[in-house]
Amino acid sequence: MSDEPVFSRADLPPTNEPLRVAARRLRWFRAAFARVVGRVGEELGCAFEIDDSKLTQIFIRWLEALDRQRPVPKEERAAFLEFASSLAFRELVSDLPIRTSGSPMRARREMPGGFWPEAYACMIFCLTVHSATLEQEYHVATTIDPGVGDLRSWWSFRENAQEDHAFSAGFFQKLLGHEPNWFVPEQFRYRVGRWLLEPEADETRA
Amino acid sequence: MAMNLPFQPDPLPLREGLRRLRHVVRRGGETAREVAGGAMGGGEMCIASRLATAVIAEMERIAEEFDRMASRAARQAFGHEEDLTTTLDELHGNAPIGPSLASTLYTALSLVLKHIGSDTLFVSELAAREAVKRWQVLPGRRQASGGQLAAGLAMQLVDRQVIRGAHVDPRCVVAAPAVRPVTIFAVMLWLLVARSPEESEAALISAADIAAAIAERVAFVFAERDETGLVALLEKYRNNV
């Protein structure tokens, strides 16, 4: 098994709608989650059992978080789209809707997928939807922090996420190459650094 | 195909009567099975309970067969099938829509009750038809938004007591007082969503799960008869089914 996380749009169910719209529909969200998690299970060599009731509650909480934080200015919407997946990751990790029936057969314990398979599968799900959506909307490829396979970060992530759910949002942002505001990583308005297509980011790129 | 009859009797009262019979037999059968379950060992008690269970099973079978026959007769007489893809927005301003919408409501409400684990309650298609009739003549309907149309229909369904019965299955995922509001809300949400025949049932299940996840809020707006609040909830979640 590779140390690099594998995620591909091919794992997502088909839809006639833009992905940013489809992802906010429970039936597509659930189908996508089941497909991605199933594929990750094959990769790790374990079967995941999904709790649909928990997943629905997570989905509703994610929608609520999006509604509360959605920015009004148009120029911030692209950045918010990029931020949204870290909120989904936070909700998934705070009440994991999957569990494995045994230890992964094909992932070593010192790899993230072997160390914490449930959170790893949720991370791949969020990365899959995130990268496919950004590619579709803005033709931007998602790059992952090379430190993603470092077990020390996963130790720290697991410990901190259990004490403070917001930590998961920061972990995911770091994964995407953004420096989180560790005081309030789940708050879009207090984000630090440059985010997708924000005016200052465009200036830097130019 | 519709039969060209000079006189077309209304088959719904007969169908509803048979459904009630089936419901009563089924509920009685469940109770009898519970009682029979307590009769241990052999002897006269056991023979009596086996006999009762066999008779009830046969009555259930007969009632279900009558229901199927009555449903077929209704379709032939009216020449319509339940339309599980039409949205309330599409129905806006169309007439007459009574029989097909009532039939769709019956099917959808029954499916939602089954999904949330409370098919011990009875859905009245006659009451649904009456609710649709009254909803069609509500003032301001032509100017109403999809959410307002759905909220108006929801209140009519509540008032006509389209879901009947007192016993909520303890395995139901929704608290007993919220079962009726959640079921009606789920079907209204589903009626607001554009869907193909292939995805219709998945959309209904999705609507039911959303309704169950926000059961407290749904039950509150129904209990308060807060139609504005109901419209807001429907509009909020219609794009998430």
C-alpha cells in the first residue's frame, strides 16, 4: 500500500448537478460516502460498517455550520467552498459514523490508515469531494501537504481531536497546505493566510 | 388503460374499507401472536393459540387479496397510476389533481411510516383526498410559493387526520408525538424535489431521514401551527434531499 493518500473523482457517484450542489443533497452525500469508504476499505484490507443515522445527523450539522458561516461578499465564496470541506471533516471525526470490524490487513500500524482507519477513510472522503469540486468549479488541482503520512501528526491529531472537535478542521486545513488559526480553526471569518481565489492570493499568484 | 364505463363507481371507499379491515386484522394478529408467544409447552392452551394464529394469518391473506383487487379496480376505473415524480410546483394551478395526488400521498406516507419504523399507524387515502380538495380551494394558492403550497397541504392533512391510530411501535426512530409531523413533513419535502422515477424512492427515504433528524423542530412548528415556520423549514431543506 502506498504512503500517499489516494483519491479520485471516479469514486464519486454520477450526478447531473454541479458537485457543490450535489454534495448538499443527503442521498448523493450518503452514496458518495459509501462508495469512497468502500474503496478505502479495500485499499486498507478491512470492511467499514456505516451508521446511516449518525451520518444523517452529521450531514445536518454540517449544513447548519455552512449556513451560519456562509459569507455574503461574492469574492469570498470560492474561499468558503474550499473551507467547507474542513467543516465536514470536523463533523465526521467528532462522531465517527463508521467502524471497522477488525484491524486493516493491508495497512501497517505506523501508517495513518492502519493507525486510525475510520478517520483516515473520512479524510479520503472529504479530500475526494473537495478536490473534485474545486477542479470542476475553478480548474484548480488539490495538493496535499507531504507531512500527511507522518504518524506523529496523526498521534497529535487523534489526541487533540478527542478533546476539541474544532481541531479536526485545522488538521484538514493544514493537510491542504493552509496554516489554520489554531484558536478558532472552524471559524471562516477568522482564517489566516491565503485561500483560494481571494484577492490577495490572486495578487500573489500574478 | 381507462375503461369507458357509462357509470364509474368511486372505488376508494371500498378500498379504504378493505385497508381498514387489513389493518385491524394485522394489529389484532400482532396482539394475538404476542399472547400466543406466552403459551408455553403443549396442551390445550398451545393448541388454542396455534389455531388462533392460523385463522388470523388466513384473514390477513384474504384482506390483502381484497386490497390488491380493489386497487386494480380503482386504476382501471380512473385510468391513472400513482405519479411518484410530480412535484408540487408542477401541480401549481393544475386541476383536477385530487385522486392522483391523494393516491400518491397515501403511498408516500405509508412508505415513510414504514421507513421510520411505525407502520402500526393507519393512513387514510379518503382523508388525504378530502385534504387535497380543501387545499385546492385555499385562498391565495395561485400566488403561493412551493413551500407555502406544501405547508398549506400539510396543515390540511393534519386537520383531516390522515394518519390514524394510537399505537406507535416502540422501535420507531422518532418519539411518538413527533411521528405524524415528521411523516407529513417528509412527504411535503419530497413533493418539492425534482426527481426521476428511478430516484423517487431514494429521494423519499432521504426526505424521511432529514425530517427524522430535525424531528424536534418539525414537531414544534406543527404543534404551534406555525405555518410561516413550516414554510421556512421546507424551503431550508428542499435542496438537501
